[in-house]
Amino acid sequence: MCVISRIPKTNMRAVVYEKYGPPEVLTLKDMERPKPKDDEILVKIHAATVTSGDVRLRSSDFPPLFWLPARLIFGLFKPKKKILGHELAGIVEETGKSVTKFNVGDSVFGTTTMLSSGSYAEYICLPQKWKHGVLALKPENLTYQEAAALPIGAMTAMYLLEKANLKKGQTVLIYGASGSVGSYAVQIAHNKGTSVKGVCSTSNFEMVKSLGADSLMDYKEEDYSEGSEKFDVIFDAVGKTTKARAKKVLKTGGAFVSVKMLTKEKDEHLKLIKNMAENGALKPFIDKSFKLDEIVKAHEYVDTGRKRGNVVIDLLK
């Protein structure tokens, strides 16, 4: 565990990585607290998450076909973005003079997509609106830890289910139903009035059923693509199956979608998932919670591939 001395008010703690590699490349440091520009807000972060995207960027574990393009975007020899963390929840501490959407004291949640800094820090400056990411007032009934775990997984699930044109009364198979994206996909599909089959390990059956799955299959015991049951939509929530396999059990005109596909963050999607959360129709599943100075342990855990739902970094601990 890192031991940090008392931090001056103008400083903050942040997790930095200077090179690609295992979890140990992540280092907790004292840094100067950022100052908001005219169109930015300064957020005191209460919670962040460790997503599969964070792990992939840390290790530079990209598929061979995308390795070079990804390195050109994120840093060829070393990371361009020194602070990881794709999503967050916190409180607005300061606003720029052009900010109209948020006020000091507002509780907010959102993403850091394509910004120069991530959410593994005590403070971050966020534009009130930008092209690639999203930001909104936090769902009132969720804790900061729950709200931080909502944007990426839930918006990905919603975007891909919309792409598949999932409708009430249809059948959907969700491969990897116990992960972050999968757990949200189960809930969103269930609330659309569809019949949901979740594919995961037997140890996660109870969890996935509680989220709304109508039936379950253990991928270790059965191959979904060899069964007799047909589906309107097959959702690959972990990037570990293929369209060729899915076609064997897709109905005529059925759709296959995967987290390997490009997705886009939309303000309307964040608003929808916020409303669903406040109405009790969408609930983040928190697997484990770590302190900021336990970031290496958090990444080690996600690296095992046994994460259920979401892993949270609690900056209030």
C-alpha cells in the first residue's frame, strides 16, 4: 500500500502510467490539481471504475490487426494519456465562466472519452459538452460508486441493442451475461419485454437471473451455437464469439452484435439510462470495490477475467 503525506490544497493524488505493461506500471503520485477553462467544470471524483478498456490500454493488448492503429492513436512507444479511467461520478467544485449546464455542488456522472486525462485522480476538469463523451447529473437514487459504474457498460449495451433493432416479444441470447456490458444488456432487454437467455458460468447463474434472464446456459458445458433454439438477436457482450457461430442459431433476418463493433456515446442514451436507474429498471452490479491506492490490485483482479459486473475505485475510502 502506498503511503502519502498530507496533500496541500492545490495538489491531488492521481494514478499515472508512463509505459505499457502489467498492473505494476500504475503509480500513485502527487500532482497539481487542474484548473477549469471557461467551458469546463472541476469535479472532485468520488468514484471511478476499472473497465476492460482501461486494462487494454494499460497493457496495450490490442488484436494484431488493430495493434499499430491503436498505438498511433494512444501512443506509439509510451502512453499519451498518462491517467487512465473511462468513467466517474463526483461533485462539481468549480465552474468556468461560460458554463451554464452545471453548478457548484451538483452531483454528476459521465465519461472521459478522448480527453487528455482520465478518472484515476481526485480531481478532473470536464467540458460541459464535447464531441466524444457525455456528462449529466447523477441519478438521485444511486450511490457515487453505482453511478460511476453506469455510463460505459450501459451505453454500450443500449447502443448495440438499438443497432440490433431488438423489439418486444423477441428472443435474445446474451453471451457473457455476467460482465459489465452483459449485465446491463440483460436488464435493458428484459425491460423491453423480450425473452432473454444468458450465457455465463454456472457460478454466475443466480446473479444473471436476478437481473432478468429467463433462461441460462453454462458456456463451459454447452455450445450455444449447436443447440436447436433459435434467436432474433445474439449479443456478444465479451468479444469471445463470432458471427459465423451465431448464424447457426439466428432466425431468418436475425441480428448479431458484438462489443467488438464500433459504438458511440450519446447524450440521449445517458439520459435514458439515468431515467431507467431512477425508475428502478437498471441497477449497476458492483463486484468489488478498491481504494485508489489499491489500483494495482484492482487491475490484477480484472486481469483474471473473472470480474462480474463492475469493479469500482472508491476515492472516498
